Amino acid sequence: MPETTTATATARRLHHIGGEQVEPSGGDFFESHNPATREVLYTAARGDASDVDRAVRAARTAFEDPRWRDLSQTRRGRLLRRLADLIEENAEELARTESLDNGKLLREMRGQLATLPEYYHYYAGLADKIQGDVIPTSDRSVLNYTVREPLGVVGAITPWNSPLTLTTSKLAPALCSGNTMVIKPSEYTSASVLRLAELVEEAGFPPGCVNVVTGFGAEAGQALVDHPGIAKVSFTGSTQTGSRIAANVAGRFLGSTLELGGKSPNIVFGDADVANAAMGVIAGVFAAAGQTCIAGSRVFAHRSVYDELLERVAERAGTIRIGDPLRDDTELGPLAFADQRDKVAGYVDLGRSEGARVLTGGEATDGDGLGGFFYRPTVLVDVHNDMRVVREEIFGPVVAVMPFETEDEVVALANDTEYGLAAGVWTNDLGRAHRMASRLQAGTIWVNTYRAMSPMSPRQGYKSSGVGVEHGQETIKEYTQLKSVWINT
Ligand code: NAD
């Protein structure tokens, strides 16, 4: 947990509620650090239940305000397009803000934010296409039709690894469908989402449509989930927190979308282009220093290419340039905070004690004197599916590589996990590609690529990786209530 403080010397970030910057009711702030250098970047308001209550009320007022409620769908779409343009205009500032806050490479952030406006454009295009059906029931004396109505106030809770992108996956469809929102960003990355809320209003959305309460999960986050005024929780984060939220909302019959953790397999067959697959394995697991839900952290290589793949992966992992995320030539930034670095180190030590061999990496570093929370890209071998390093999400630059002999064997190994977010397959056999796509229990399957993503393409985790869909047209169902109307003619 970041340290709390009552100091006001550093730049202070306040809650964004009802279009205004609002002081925390308890008067407390907490520090946000640059994980590459440990410097304090700013302090953010420590939200509590009364801040959340204020935000939910503001969002409810905005939901019922004719300026929003009666806005035509075409105009809603237009506001989303304006927001897309503002994000594009401010992309460099947003990319730097996020890179400083969570340590992701600025280069990587620029790439990610270049695609962010597409999400708003996509949902802008859908805004005037949300429609119901006329149902031809057998009773000719009645007319039956369905409509899709907005839910109300959506509570959104997001993690620190991609704050703007993951918030957008919720915000764009929620606004497109006519809802309003209260967002609780991660306590490690409050700044970019607060800035996004300002841009939302600059785009012309009425105040209160989007509110941000910063603070800790156990306080502001819990208060948001508990609040009786929300119609839905849309959460992205760990499976552990997601499970607690699921239990809470189930008892209240509240809608929820839960995007959770992963331990994704990346499978290299003997017929694959091994050089290409090795690059895919590297990018699949070490992007964002391994802090992505879709990280391909379990690699299965066919026995015939195991040695070659391992050599290529270990050699590249050992030469990845670690350092300042703001520099263009840096290839790996820090973990987002000290506890995360310690968690990764703890897992590698656990792996060693379980019998794993560290082929490369396996140690923390301060990033050549920067003083931050870096960990070297790590390749583990002599591992098997019963080890905790293979079963549990590490969320760091650590990959476990295992050999296999047959397709049936690797399907069984890959599916032997509580997670099911994504899977990669590297093969030049088209029939095998289709078979694997069908047999793997994961919401997204990539063949001869990894990490491809689009606002147009829906995704949904299998098993403990989540509930509900994000992206694509199907998301509209997640943010609307179906109503069936019968009229006696
Ligand atoms: P986390 O679960 O610790 O926190 C996520 C958010 O939940 C934070 O804002 C936190 O403050 C809040 N929170 C914590 N406890 C809460 C509670 N009791 N009630 C309400 N809110 C609470 O996750 P994290 O460490 O921030 O993020 C990393 C995790 O997110 C990884 O497991 C990763 O796989 C997952 N993730 C999933 C996706 C996806 O799309 N499936 C995307 C990115 C990250």
C-alpha cells in the first residue's frame, strides 16, 4: 500500500466529482511514486465511503439530468468522437503521465495510446445502433417489442498496469449506452484517469457523467462496490479481488463484468518458425515487464525444437536493456511498486526451492543506479505443472518453459489451470491451428502472433479469468437492461 500523508507540498490530485475537483472528506492524501526512481510524483486524495457516496449521487443526478438522459444517441456518439480527438491531441501528455506512474516504457505507452481513440470512435459508431426487436408472438392481438435501456450508475474499478486502456474498455461502452460512471482507479496510478475525466468534460459530456474517486481498494473500492446506488460493477484486477466482489454483488443481484488474472500458455510446435516463435514468446511475456494479464508465462515447446527455442529465448532475455522507461532505447522498465518487485522475487525463490533452474535472470536490480524496482527477465526450466511458479500468476518478467511430445499432451497441460484468459499457438500446420483453437480453454487464441487486440473484437475469460465480455458489439449488452413491452392492439 502506498504511504499516506497529510503533506500538501507536492502536487495534489483531488477527486473529480460532479465536474469539480473535490477535497477528500477525511483530509488525507497518499503518495504516488515513480517506480523507476522512487521519487514522489504527487499525492492523491484518499477516498472513503463519504467521498464515494458523493460521487455516486453526482453520477445519479447526471443520469437523470435531461441534458444527458434525453440526449439523442447521435449526439452521444458525437461527444464520444470529440473525446477521441481530445485524447489524440493529449496523447503525449497522457503517455508520459502513465509511464511515470507505473513504469511502463514511454515508447510502449505511445503505441498503446495511439490506438485508444479507436475505442471511442468504435463506440461512437455504435451509439445510434443500440436497438431492440419486434417479436412476432403467436398472439396477433398484441404487439411485443424489446428495448435496451441504460443501467444507471456503473462503478468501475481498475488496476495499475494499463489504467487508461482498461478504464476505456468500460467507459466507452458505458457512455455509449447512456450510463454514468464512478471510477476508482488503482492507488498506484491515479493521475491519468483523473486527467481523462477532465477531457470527458472538455468534450462536452455534462458534469457528473464521469466521476473519479481515488484511494485504496479496501476503502474507496469496497465502498463503491457496497454502495446501494450503483447498478453494476465493472472490475478489472486480480482474481482474488474479483472473487470477493463477485460474492458481494451476487447477493444483491447486481450486474458485474469481471476481467481477472491469467497464466496463459504459449505453445510452440515442431513445425513452427522457431525464430519467429521465440520473438513471440519474448514479446508475449516480457512486455510491460510481465505486468499484463495476458502474459504468456507458461511456454510449452515441442521436444524437437525445445533446445533451440530455449537458447533463443534465454539469449534474448539476457540482453534485454533494462533502464529508464522514458528513454527510447530501454526495453524493460521496472515493476510498478516495491511489493510487486518483492512478489516476483519471492516467486522465483519459491521456484528455486521447488526445484526449478534459473537459466537467465533471477535477480532484482535498481536499474543501473536509478534506484527503482527492476527485476531481470527470468527464464525458468526444469519446471512442471504442479509447481506454484507454473500454476500461479506472478505478474512479472518470469517465464517457465517446458517440453512436450504430443498434441494431446500439450492440450491437457495447457488446460490444466484455473485460468483461461488467452493462449498462443505457433505452428505452420493449418489443421493443427484450427484444432488447437478449438481445444484450448481460453477466451482469446492467437496463432503465430500474440497480443493482437481491437475494440471491435470481443473478449471473455474462461474459468477464473473472468465473467462478462469486453470490446465489440456484445459489450452493449453488459451496459444495458433489456425490457420487453406488450401492447394490446
Ligand atoms: P487488484 O485486484 O489488487 O486491484 C485492482 C483494483 O481493485 C484496484 O483499483 C484496487 O484498489 C481495487 N481493490 C482492491 N481490493 C478491493 C476491494 N476489496 N474492493 C474493491 N476494490 C478493491 O489488482 P492489481 O494488482 O491492481 O492488478 C493486477 C491484476 O489485474 C492481475 O491479476 C492481472 O491479471 C489483472 N488484470 C486483468 C486484466 C483483464 O482484462 N483480464 C487486465 C489487466 C489486469
